[in-house]
Amino acid sequence: MLEHHVRNYIAAKLADVGISSDPYGIELTSVFVLTVLAIAAISYLVVHHVIVRSVKNVLQKSNKPLADSLAKFDLLGKLSLLVPVMILDVMIPIAVGHYSLLASILDRLLGVMVLFMFIWVIFALLDALNDIATFKGITRKMPIKSFVQLIKLFAFFVGLIIFVSILANESPIIFLSGLGVATGFVMLVFKDTILGFVAGIQLSANRMISLNDWIQMSAYGANGTVEEISLTTVKVRNFDNTVSMLPAYALVQNAFINWQGMSDSGGRRIERSVNIDVTSIRFMSDEEIESMKKIRILRQYIYEKSRDISEYNQELEEGDNDIGNIRQMTNLGLFRAYVNAYLRANKDIHQYMLIMVRQLQPTAEGIPLQVYAFCNNVDWAIYEGVQADLFDHIYSMMPMFGLRPYQALSSNDAINIGKDK
């Protein structure tokens, strides 16, 4: 009824300027359609060249990251296209209202176009929000991309239902009521998507992984940095530059190692042993102990240990000065103290984390003397360099304490047996 009043009003006004007063004539319809097209074109020019440019200029000055994200996905440009399409959707059916079949066809086509443009804008908005979240580091704590993909999927299905309802000229509620029947089929087809979404929520809620975390999952051959967390997969860039695509639900169902806690702590563990030949362990003579006082980091230990040993030995009864009764320093004990002192004086070792040098259970390869400490640089290359330098020094110092590292007999050793005699 509204369109009839509009057409009659416009016909009366056009009659004043000599155009046919028949509200349902072809001449009036043509003028009306051209007018609507002109209005749509003008609205596009005003929105795109005036409003959009003004908003871009304001954002560039006030919030450049937001402006860059909106420009990257052309969100404002798509919005400027949506305005004239909505005007056409409202006005064109009124312009050709006398021709009911044509009006019905155009109304449905324009409705579909508006729906398409609207979903297009929603997708661009979601992509822009994801880009902003990535820039601000929010994606390190939450799998934003997974939620974006889920919303896109939901918007797609809602749009599909509305699209069918527009073409069939029926209420969307009729089609929505039929979704219950198709639920089982949807769950079967989108099983991985549903599992991935649930896994994504668990990964986020429990802070199991984030972007740029170093994870290791041997079952899938993954050992590298998390590059992307999507609705169904987690993309890992391995250290050999290969890429592993892990199902999101696999990270919840299976065991994996996340090394990010190590990176955040600022210390990377060194846990390595030196196997010492048992036959090289012996007591130290007074002359050897005196010469060891030249090592600055060992002096304090020697003074304190010597005092304790002297006090103990003085308490022995006369005649109990046999070597089996008195206490003496061993070369292994002194060497263990030296390594411990060396770690505490080393600028590359984290001094606020556990530092320990201990003996492990003897094996057929000798007595393992284990170094347990933390490098204060978590970078892999630097860490390996610090660890190598540390054990280079330890092996080089062993002969000074009269100790030998254990080494299995090689074929070359067997060949040279007896040649030096």
C-alpha cells in the first residue's frame, strides 16, 4: 500500500512538469528507476569519497594499527558498496511495483545481493579484528583465529538459510526448524571441525599453547614453533623448516612438550655428565693441596675443608693415625668442588636457579659426575655454545686433579697396544 501512495505522489509532482501522470505508465517507471539509480550512485560517491576518506584520515592520526587493519581488508570500501545496494533493494521494487512479476524477481535478486554484501562485510570485519588481535599479541593467549573461523562458519550457514528462504519466498524459521533433522548429518560431516573447536577452547582455557611457542610432539614428528592456531589444525614450523599440521584435538588427546615455560623463565637447563675412570680416584697429598690453593675460586673451599679435616683428625686417639682412620681430601671431591665454584663464577650460568654437581650411580663406564645448572640465555645456538665451552673446560682441567675421563677402547688403541714398548 505504501508503494502505491509513493507512486501516486511522484506521479502528481511529475505531471506538473509535463511528464505522464499515469502512476503505472512506462514513462513514469523509467523515470523512477533512473532516479533510484541516481540516488544509489550519489550515495555511493558521498559515502566512499567523503565519509570513508574522512574516517580513514581520522584513524590514521588516532589509531594507525586499526586503520592499517581496516585498509588491509578494505572494510570501509565494502561498507560503502553495501549502502547503495540497500537503497536499490528498498526503492527498486517500489519503482517497478506495477509489474508484479518483475518486482518480485528484482526484490529477490537484490535481497540476495544485500545478503551477500552483508556477509562479505562481516567476514572482512572478522579478519580485521583477527589482524588487530595478532598485532596486539592477544593471539598469544587466546586462539582468536579459531573463534573467527567458527563465527564465519556460523554466518555462512545462517546466510545460506536466509538465501534459500529469499529464493523460496518463505520465512527462515521454516528452514531453521528443519535443522534438527540434519543435526546428525552435520555432526558427521563436520566432526573434525567440532572436535577442533572444542579442543581450541580447551587449549585456550588451560593455556596449553600459544603462537610462537616451541612445542615437541614426537607422535606427529613435530618439533618447532607454533605459527598458526586455526579451528581444526595447529601449524608448527619445525627447526628443519618443514611444516607439521597437527589436528587441534590431537594436542588435547595426546602428550606433547611445550618448552615455552623454559623460554619465559630466562634459564635453559644444562644436565650432562662426565664419566670418570674409577682407577684414577685417589687421596690428595699435602703438596698437591697446597698447589691447588693457587686456584682462586677453590681457596675458600680448601681452607674450610682443611679446617674440618684437621679438627676431626685431632680428636682421634693416639695410635689411630692409620690411613683408614683419618680423613683426607680426594681428587674427585676437590674436582667436584672446583666445578661447582666454576659454575657459580661463570657469567653465562643463571645464578638464581639451581646449581649442583653430583655423583650418580657408578656404571661400567665409570662414575658419572653430573653438572646440573641453567644457562642464562635460552637461545638455542648460544646455549649450545655455553654448554660446549663449559665441558671443554671441565675435560681440560681433569688432568690437573689427577683424574681421567672414561673412554672405551677403540680399534686404534687395540692396534697400538705394545708399540710404545
